[in-house]
Amino acid sequence: MLTIAISKGRIYREALPLLDTAGIRPGDDPETSRKLVFDTNLDDVRMLVLRAQDVPTFVEHGAADLGLAGKDVLLEHGGEGLYEPLDLGIARCRMVVAVRRGRETLPRRPRVATKYVESTRRFFAAAGVQAEIIKLYGSMELAPVVGLADCIVDLVDTGSTLAANGLVEVEEVCPISTRLIANKASMKMKHARMKTFIDSLSNAVAEDPAP
Ligand code: AMP
């Protein structure tokens, strides 16, 4: 049995055509069903529907053999206990530093509001900047507007959320996309089945006309 962990929303929607090309079709629609475990058209493949942040945890501990997770989530998780065999190239966006328009020059010791504490800490440390990181769980864009922070680190896709809040991007932290992750023990114990799955998904990604 192969167990694949996946989150609802954009990753699921964009992964569905790739899984279909790889020959895997979920038995139910997690967007509408309350079920958390799904059978698929293949007798030996099932899916777990999890919060995005929990996908690496389930895979690292072997509760799932494989998972689909955003690089932003993996960077926060740490990822040492996981293999990351494939970039699916879906749910693409960028992690960026953004400030209020007209406040592009940051103070020497900036206050940075973010949900992505680890990525932010590493980014500013690599730049030799001593940043004070303020952990938020959402609506980061508000923080510079109300004076809680000098800048934010957040995900940007079209840029319209930043623009709507009078913010501008000043630096890119890293590009983000969805990755296939694999449990290390499963890669040894179920090597042939895992390899078949990874190869078929890799072929589906290569055939995908979307960038
Ligand atoms: P946008 O206005 O198109 O730049 O989208 C920015 C908003 O969408 C931010 O609140 C982001 O947190 C969120 N977002 C954009 N892309 C992604 C992604 N691939 N995964 C998760 N959240 C995203």
C-alpha cells in the first residue's frame, strides 16, 4: 500500500491533472467530502487529506509514504528527515520581502512580520542583517500599514494583494513551487513501488504543457 498525503486547495487542484496523467484518480473529491482518507482507482494507493503544514510531518514519521507540499512549508519544517525527489512545478509563487510604498529603505535592525519565521531568519542572517522577527499567522500585509513592522516576508503570486495594501516588493527570498516528498524508510522498504510512482509522476510533469 502507498499512502500519499496532500492538502486541499490550490495544490490539490493543480496536482489533480498530473496525478490523472500518472494514472491515479481519487475516489472522492476532498474539496466537497468530509472524508480524510480516500481510496483511489488503484487498489494499492490511498490519499490522506491534511493541513498543508502537517504534510511533511506525516511523511517524515512514515504515516504517509509520499506527500505533496509547498516549498514554503518545507523550508519552515526543516526537511532533513525527508527526500524531495521531484519539483511538480505547480502552485508557483515567490517568497518576498515587501514594504510600504515610499518606505523602501529599511532601518538597520528591521522588524519583520511573517508566518515564515525560519526562512526569514535564514534570509536576513545570510544578508548580515539583525532582524527582529514578529510571528503572525495571517494578514501579514496589515503589519507595515499599522506600524507593527517595517516589512513583511510573504508569498506573492500576482502581486495584487500587496498592491491593494500599498506595499511593494523590495527583494525576493526564494521561488516557491510544490514538491513531491518521500519518507526515507519507505524509499528503502517499498523501493520498486515508490520508484514506479515517482517515475510516472515525473513523466506527467515532463508532459505538462503548463510551465
Ligand atoms: P497575489 O495577490 O496573487 O499576489 O496572492 C498573494 C496571496 O495569496 C498571499 O496572501 C499569499 O499568501 C497567497 N498565495 C499566493 N500563492 C500561494 C501559494 N502558491 N501557496 C500558498 N499561498 C499562496
